Amino acid sequence: MVVIRLARSGAKKRPFYNMVVTDSRNRRDGRFVERIGFYNPVAAENEQGLVVNAERLAYWQGVGAQLSPTAARLVKQIAVKPAA
């Protein structure tokens, strides 16, 4: 199964996550098919904390990719943000 999830990178105590499309059997930080965005939980106010390519996200969901619970929560935040 293809899944959209977060892959951790960054330094110790300074997490940075790439939102990737990967086979569910691969390791969390292992091989992936495509990087469709990123999430920086420790971003300063003037930096972007969450960026997702909505076009690619819609494509992968259209061909059957499942969102992980955390990725789904972040995508839901993006959907609410433009209205504000």
C-alpha cells in the first residue's frame, strides 16, 4: 500500500519533517517515491512551518494513497488556514 507520511530529519532537538509518498513497508526515514512538502514544528514566526503541494497530494490520493494520522491532521490544518 502507498502511504503519505512524515519522514524525520533535522538535528537533535530540532526536528524537521518531509511529507513523503512511500510504500508502507519502507522504514520511516527510508526510501520514498516523492517528496510533496515539509513540516517544521519549530519554525519562527517569519518562517513557513507547513508547506504541501496540494496538486500532488490530490494526485496521490486519487490513485489510492492513504494519509497517516499525523499527515491527515496537518492536511486538515492547511484546508482551514486559507479561509482565515
